Amino acid sequence: MIEDHITSLEACKYDDLPKYTKVFHKSTLNYHLWIYLNPDDVRDTYFIKGLEIGPEADNSTIFPDTFVRDSQCWIRVNTGFLNNKIGKHTLRLLFVNRYTDTDFSLYVSYYIQDDNPDKPYVYMKPGID
């Protein structure tokens, strides 16, 4: 199935992030990440921008064309400009309603992993002779 080859996330409210968070292996991350937007959430809205939030956030490589709203229901993200360090990342997507001028945010979250996780050494205590 072709969907298995697409890197995608589903945008949601902040409180729902645990249900929609995915894990991606660093070596298999595609050039584009696709973010699905529920049409009921984003109907009649403009997409303003996307940015990373959280204590490890790095927005230094986020450019105006990093996040592109290709259609009402999809945002295309260039993964080369995202923070791809090992660990959890949360992105905030800002919208504004074109009729009420009300702004709001949706979120996506993902983990990046690799084959070389940091592992603390556990030393055995010397036995009593």
C-alpha cells in the first residue's frame, strides 16, 4: 500500500497529542512530512505558520516555505528544515479564521529514534568474598 511509504501525522488539539504521536526512525524519514488537517477544524481558515515548541525547540532552520498548505486538508513539511535530533518534538500550527479573525492552534508530535540510543552503563557491585 502506498500510504505505508508516506511520512504523515494528524493535527489535533494539544490535549489529544498522546493519541496521535508517532515514532520515526531517523534513517527512514522521508523528504516530506504530510500533516493531515481535519476539514471540520480548519474550514474557512488561513494557515499562518508552523514552529516547534518545547524545551528543546530549535526554530533556527524554519523558513517560510518549510510548511506549505497544499490543500484544505494537508500541510507539506520539508523535513530537512525540522529539528531531527533524537527525542520528542512537538510542532504548533497557527491558523486564523477568515470570517471571525479568531486565531487558534493545532499540534503534531513525533519521536525521532536511531539505532544507537544513549544507554547508561550499569556496573555490577563486587561480590563479597
